[in-house]
Amino acid sequence: MKINGVAVIVMLLPGVAVAQSSVTLYGEIDTGISYINNARGASVVKMRSGAWDGSRWGLIGSEDLGSGYHAIFKLENGFDSTSGSLGNGGRLFGRQSYVGLDSPYGTLTFGRQYDTIVDNLGPILSNGRASSPIYDLDNAGNDWATDNMIKFKSQRYYGLSGSVMYVFGGLAGHMSTNSAFGGGLNYSNGPLQAGVNYTSIRNPYHVWWNDTGASNIATFGSVLPTARSLDIAAMGASYNVGKFTARAGMTHSAFTDSINGSHSQFNTYEIQGDYMLRQDFRVAATAEFTEASLGLLAEHPKYRQYNLLADYILSKRTDIYGWLIYGTAAGGATQAQIGQLTASSTTRQVNVQVGMRHRF
């Protein structure tokens, strides 16, 4: 009571500034049952965490510094709701962990964050499409966070905002090793939203994949470990008409020096339609096409993924969803792989998922 009384007196004293601060606990649990018709040659039915959004919890804080400036921080943990184990390679706050300054001009942040393609294209290309294609190579599905990042994201002016980033490599005498940079723009005005972005990552196998897991990736795992860099150019747009929203986009992902000094590239094209059947029930259909060229191997694999999604909204914080996804491989590719599932032993794969999401 003495502490509270002193605080009240201080607040009433003229000329004394009292900073307003807040810390919020938030999170989401996404858990469901998944059927895969072919995972290394056998069908699988299993419980799955974070199939759509990624189960997480976090802390976000802000302190008012006056004149429109705020000190901010975010600590976000990813976890497996089916076992309680840590996600993101066992990191405590593997999704995000940063501190920064929010101002009337924009937000400057330092730490582990998502790259600018998530800021500028994520809301357009990943919204409601269920599982991302080819192991989310372009990160439009928000799967890969990056250490040692400094990022500035501007306020929105006349519908336009932008963000830029730089990632410090941290190796003495080799500043470019494990570094990254990127930037892009996002425009939002009424029914139209559009974005463009460019991201370049040196040694992507280390920066995003922690030097592990390439053998699990049927689509680009063969070119990932030796690649000197990964350069991603992306663009997309969405337009809303009443209950219907149309989305379209394209990403170009190029690996430098991926196989015997040659380059490999993957072009992914997406079209999607979302429709609100009722205020509490949404359906979506997505078609994604990937055309690849694997350098000196002279291979040109083709991947297709078709997603059908239904989402029943129980409340502002809880929904139940289901999807059907069909993936194919052609052009010399021998294995289909939907999102980050275990690859099929054939050129076809089917995934059916029924899940529940709860946010707090």
C-alpha cells in the first residue's frame, strides 16, 4: 500500500513524467490429425502440431518514452503441442527475440526476426492457403527466422510502407559469410493489397537450416548444402470484392554455386481464391506451380500443389479447419512432397488435415 501511495503522489506532482509500460502474454495452439497417403512408401495417420500456423507463445512489451517514441521487445517461442517439446532447433525463443525502438517514422529492431518477405508478401501469399509448397523455399509461409538481424519497417504513408534488413555474419575477416540483406514495399488501400521484395542470403544452409535436414527435402535438398547464396525476388497482389478475395503472386528463388559451381533456380506461381460463405465459415482454393532448373545437371523438375481449405470460426480466438492437398512431381522429378511433410516414394502425394486453433 505504501508503494501504491507513493506512485499516486508522484503521478500527481507537476512536471514529473511517468513512463507508461506494458507487457502482454500471447500465443496460439494449432493441433490436429493428419493423414498422408505416402510418406516414404507408407500411409500415415498422426497427430500434428502447427500444421497451419505454428504453435507458439510469447511476450511483447512496450515502454512509452514520450514524443511518440516507444522502447519495444518481443520474445516468441515455438513448440510442439503434441509433446511439449521446443521447436525451431531447440531454441527457447526460436521464432523471434528482438528489442527495438518504435517512432513516428517507423520501427527499428535488433535480434532474431523474420526477413522482409514476411512483412511485404506474407499477408498476401500465405493467407489461408494451408501448407506452403516445396518446403517453403521462398519463406512466404513465414517458416524461417534469421539471427543477428537489424531491420527497419516504416510507418504507412498513403497506403505505402517499406522495410529493409541486414544480417551480420559474425565471422572475423569474413563479414559477408552467413550475412543477408533485403528490402521491399507493401501497398494497401481499400480492396487492393500488393507487395514486392528482394532477399539475399549468404550460406543459406547454415543461416536458415542450421546445417541440417537437406536430405529430408526432395525438391531442392540436393542443391542446398553447397549453395553459396540464395536470392529471392517476390511479388504478389490481392483484391477483395464483397465476400470474395483473389490472390496471385510469383517468387524467383536462385541458388548460386549450388552444383559444381553452377546455379539452380525455382520459379513458383500461385493463384488463390477465398470466399466467405457465412460470417463464420470461409473456404479457399489454391493452385501453385513450381518450375525448376538444376544447373549443370540439366534437369528441369516441375512441382504442382493444389489446396482446398475450409475454416469454421467458432469465436474471435478459436476456429476449426480442414484441408485436402494434392501434390505432384514431373519433369524428371521422382518424388512429390507437400510442404514440409515426409516426401512420397512416388510422384503423387495426398494430405488430409483436420485441426483446431486457439489464440490467447
